[in-house]
Amino acid sequence: MTPPFVRAWFEGLSSPVQNLLVAIGVLFLGVTLGAIVAAVVYRLLVALGVDDAVEGTPFERTARQFGSSTVHLLAQIVGAFVFFVAALYAMRTIGLVPGEAFLDEIGAFLPRLFIAVFVILTGLILGDKAEIVVGERLRSVKLPEVTVVSTLVKLSILYVAGLIALSQLGVATAALLVLLAAYAFGVFFLGGLAFKDLLASAAAGIYLLMTEPYTIGDEVEIDGSRGIVQEIDVFVTYVENDGEEFVIPNRKVVSEGAMRVRSY
């Protein structure tokens, strides 16, 4: 409880001075509470393994260049949100924010803005991580079209995150659905046209794996490249000759034909 002499001293002050002291107290409380919340969020993210999950992503490397990290940045954003709310009410106390209605509107908008910013950052982090994971999984497929897949996955995640953020900021849902449908059309239809060679190689690879016109260790000549078959996967066939490795798309194997060389 507040001591009686402190209460008497406070009540003896003028109204503007009282409001100023209350505002200072609210700001101090906001700074303290924001720091506590940021520390709790940071420890929670570390405990969940977020710092290890984002290691090596472009977002994490950028944050490191500024002397921070992904988990630090996320925690600081949450703490800053708490402080901003306290600062808003402090300004209202000393009359810098006009009207209760305006304060209610800001109070209703702030959580949506916070969610939008958080979704965008999460999308950036997940997009970077997905690009790395997909790139590593497809590293063995030595076809130029494959390098676009990881980028497309990242852009898709960023696009969806952007739509969610815009919905939080009050953009019409119908417009967002139209944008999502347009993007889906571009990915599946136009992307299918762009990856037609990759899809053709995959179909040819499945055919080769089922029929086995040649196996690992056979000497073959495919599209002018002659050597020993080292590996056959869904997309390409690896042929080696005198230290040189030829990576032949399976669509060429089917279209050009493969000549198996017999030794007598």
C-alpha cells in the first residue's frame, strides 16, 4: 500500500504534474515488462530449438551482420510491442493522444499489426529454411531446372505469409483469394510448362528403372557419351569414362536411345 505521506504529497500536486508522473510510471513499467517478456520469449524460442533450426539461413546471416540473431530479433519485437502499448497509454495520460475513440482504434489495430509483422518475419525465416532443405534434397539431381524448385518453394511461402499479413491489416478477403488463385495458377500451370523437361526426365527415369535396359556396371553409349553406368536415378543416368563423368537426363536416354556395348 502507498504510505499516507506519499499519497498526501501526490494529491497536493497539480493535475498536469500528477498526469506526468503517472505517465512516467507507466513508461517505466512498460520498459520493465517489455524486457521481461522479451527475455521469456527468447528463452522459449531457444528451448524450442528455433535458433538451431534457422542456423545457416540468409535471414540469420543478415541478423548476425547487425550483431543480433533471429531469436533475439523476434524476442525484441514482442518486447517492443509491450513497450509501445505502455507508451500509447502514457501519451494518453498527458493528453498527447486525442480522444478515447482514437485510443480504442489504435488498441484494436496494434494486435493485428503485430501479428502481420510476426507473420512476415516467420515467412522469411521459414522460406529461407525451406529453400536450404529442398536444395539439399535435390542436390544430387544435376539438372539446371532443379535449382529453380527451391526458389519457388521459398517464394510460395513468402507469398502465403504476405496474404495472411494483408488479411490482418484489413485487406478484403475476396481480393486475397483472387491473388492466391492467380498465384496457384501460375505455379501449377506455368510452372509445369517451365519444368516440362524435368517432368519428362522423371517419367523416362521411372520407365528405365522398371524395364532395366541397362544396369550399373554396364558399358553403354548414350547421346554420344560412352562409359560405364555408375548410377541410375529418377532424373538422370551417371556414366563414367576415364575419370570423366557424364550426367545424362533420362529423357535423352529414351529419345536418343542407349547402346549397350558387349565385351567378348
